[in-house]
Amino acid sequence: MPADPLHRSGKPQRSTTSQPTNGSRASAIEVRRSTRRRRTVSAYREGDRTVVLIPARMSEAEEQRWVNVMLDKLAAQESRRALGDAELAERARRLSEQYFDGRARPASVRWVTNQNTRWGSCTPAEGSIRLSHRLRGMPEYVVDYVLCHELAHLLVPGHGPRFWRLLDAYPRTERARGYLEGVVAADRLPHLLPDTRDD
């Protein structure tokens, strides 16, 4: 989200800074409340910080909800920008270092367009990881979860308790699984066309 120059030129009513709760790459979140802001919420990155601009009248619960919404939107924008195969492989390497002590070492990581019934796949014997193109544009933490899932398969082939214990190292596993389950459920809903008949 672009910065709001009108808001930035004025003094915020209240500003709070906290650590991100959703696995965002930014190291801190700053919430700026403004009495001039009535309904709009916006966010932008400022160095290693994410700034979220909200109306002053918002409750603490609304603030937290909007912070999460805006972090997800920023992450989705950043994910859409350019993750090619090389960037995806580098991301997998970083995730392996961060969550698996670098033990999961894929030989290749790439996007594919022929996976329409699963989000990712792994062939441990070849060390290859493939991610469905349908993940492009989803929030960064969701793509990271799928990468971590496939990286974990390089260490543990099945979906037994050992696999899930290993994947628990990624802090947003449950949230990402919930997001993907929501996408699948939405795809199953009937897509009704508007009735264009004359009465």
C-alpha cells in the first residue's frame, strides 16, 4: 500500500509499536491513529517497520484485526511482485536455515502450472520441490508454509507425527492451513450468475 502523504504530514493522535504477530518480515509494526481519518485504513513499509494508519475511533480489537488484514495485503503484494524460480529457491534455502537448521536441501524449487489439486509436491529421491502457480499472489506466510511443508518432506517422507512435529517449527502453520482450507471451500461454493431475465 502506498504511503498516505496527507496523513503523514499531520500529527497522529496516538502511535504504538509492537512486534508482528503474523510472521511478517518486518521487525516492528507501528500503528498511527488519526482524528482526520474516518473510515480508511492503509499501510506501507518503512525500512524494517510496517506502518498502519487507522482512524482514532477504532477499538483495540478492530485495530488488531485491521493490522492483520493490512499485513496480509502487503505480504500478498510483495509475493506477487516477482517470485521467480530463483527467488523461490532462495526463499526455500532461507526457510530451511531458519526452521530446519539447514538440513532440508532441495536440488530444485520451481513453480509449475500442472498442479491443480494440490498446493505443492516433493520428490525426496530427487530433492525436487514444485509449487502450484495458484499460490502466486497469496500472502507470503502461506507460500512460506507450503515451502516449509515440502522442505519437511525432504527430511520425513510421510505425514506421520514426526513430520507434523517438524513442521510445528514454522509458527504460522495453523493460520496458513486455515487460509488454504478457506480457499478450497470458496472454490466449492456455487458461482451463481446474476438473473438477467425480464420479469
